[in-house]
Amino acid sequence: MVSLRTGSGYNFFLIKSNDKRPLSFHNKEGYHQPAFCILVEDRQAVFKSLKAINVEFGDIVLRDRDSCGTDLEILDPDGNKFQLCQQ
């Protein structure tokens, strides 16, 4: 289990499960859509801290969303996709 604590005092848990329900989906245009996005102040720092505790990652894509900021899209080893978003 990985626990992430926000500056506002919220906790976000990543818990390994044998359940194979995906946490991401393909939208009607075929884009592999993350089920959620985590808004962070420094996406690279969060990514480095997750790597430091041996969180495993699959594909990693950095996307520039112009005025919406940048997203770091991460696939976990099970194919679930999530984003670290920074404005």
C-alpha cells in the first residue's frame, strides 16, 4: 500500500488488490482516459517520491495542455492510468 498525504490533510491510498476492475477506460473517441487526476504543485517531485519508495510504473507520458498546465500520465503495471496534473 502507498499512502499520499496532501497539503490540505487529505490522504490518497494506492492499495494492491486481486480484483481486476480497471481504474481507467476508453472514451468514445478511443482515448485511454484516466478515471481521476491528482492536482499537484510539482508533478516531478511527486513522481520522484513515488519512485523512491519503489512504486512500479508502466508507460509515462508528459502532455502540455497549454493554459491548463501539464499532465504526467502514468500507467501502473496493471494498465490503470492516472494523471499528476500541474498548473
